Amino acid sequence: MTRIDDTFLELEKSKGKAFVTYVMAGDPDYNKSLEIIKGLPNAGADIIEIGLPFTDPMADGPTIQLAGQRALASGQTLKKTLAMVKEFRLQNNITPIVLMGYYNPIYSYGVEAFLLEAKQVGIDGLIVVDLPPEEDNELCIPAHHAGLNFIRLATPTTDAQRLPSVLKNTSGFVYYVSITGITGAAQANADVVAPEVKRIKNEAKLPVVVGFGVKTPDSAFKISQVADGTVVGSAIVDKIAKGESVKQVLDFVKTLADGVHNA
């Protein structure tokens, strides 16, 4: 059992929905990024996704790409991201942390060393968007052995034939990508998402959390009515990009959290 599993068990008991926030580690710099991450639980985040900056983020739109560039320019590394989580855990040992990114930085760091340190600092799960199920032996299976959830993405193009492969070694929750394309590109539609969530839940027996295209408290509310949780990333990152203060960013996060938790 990870903190992710515990969180969804508690939400199930209370009939609540999970609000998942995404921010890029080190954006715009280490200290401000860490201050925002530390403030997310009090702003209503049930699970925190921390992006690992990478030079070629193929699944991400301009907002997240630019966040990664700012983070890399400020000197953010995988080592510093792990240190950030370790510092977060000094004050919060409850809120789940999911590291989201691409395989290359992990491979370069060394899978065994990365998983050992990730577990030690308090990471609960991984989303590695460029490792398909056919490559599960690379990271997914070792992550399970290390006690981490490996969270897989399902998309509108994941058909009935492909879905079992996608779900086979997924744990924690399933991340359903509500739109076809990159992050921040379009608005999620709850009427379209609802039957897809139901289809996945029938196969997965896991919570289904919906992300991509959720930008406002109203859309977060509507998506949370048909899913087990909602992810908001680009809308939060956009506030950071505009140079808004930590308080302004967290106040915005609170409005999104209220939308999810009122569903």
C-alpha cells in the first residue's frame, strides 16, 4: 500500500473525488517551486504530480515545455528534484507525490539508484509517458518491486484490444487523457469523458483520474462528477509563468480544489 492507495481508500469512504495538481520541478527556480509544492496540500491538493524537466517533452504543449525550459535554465536536475521531495517530506508525510516525466533522465541516473532514492525520499508513484507496456521490464516492474506505483496513461485512442496491455501492470490509478493531443491544447468534455471512464473502470478495477484540458473550477467540477479525480496542470503552470506570487498561485489552486471537492 502506498500513500496513493491510502488516499483513494479514504476518498472512497467519504465519497470524495481526488484533486491532483501538476507543477514542474524547479519552475521558475528551486526555492519558489518548493514553496509552491509545500503549499499545495493546504490549498486542497490530494495528490501532487511533480514534473521532471526534460529537453524533449513530446507529450507536452507549449505551457509545460516552457516550464521545463525555465526549470532547466535555473539548474534543475533529477538529483535536485529528489532533494525537493525529501525537503517536502520534512513537513508532510501524508500527501502522495507522483513524479511525472520521461525515461531518459531516469535511465541516465541509473534505474536501480533512482528507484532506491525515490523510495527513500518519499515518492509514491511514477508516470513515465514514453515507456509503453512492451518495455515494462525497463522500469515498471522494478518500480513495483521497489514499492512504487507505476501509473499508466489511457487515451481516447486506446481501443478495446490495446487497453488490457495498458492496464496489465498499472497500479495506484489510471490516468485518462481526456483529449487527443498535447497538454493544454483543448478543453475536456465531461459528456465525452464519462463513457470512457466507465469503460476503463470495468477493465481496471482502479480509480480513474482525468487530466489534459481541465483549466477552470467549473471544468474541474464537471470532470470530477464523472471520474474518480481530476488533474490540473497547464492552468497552474501558466500562473507561475506569468510571475504570479506563491499566494496568487495557491489561491487559484484553491478555487480548482473547491470545484473538484464539490462534485
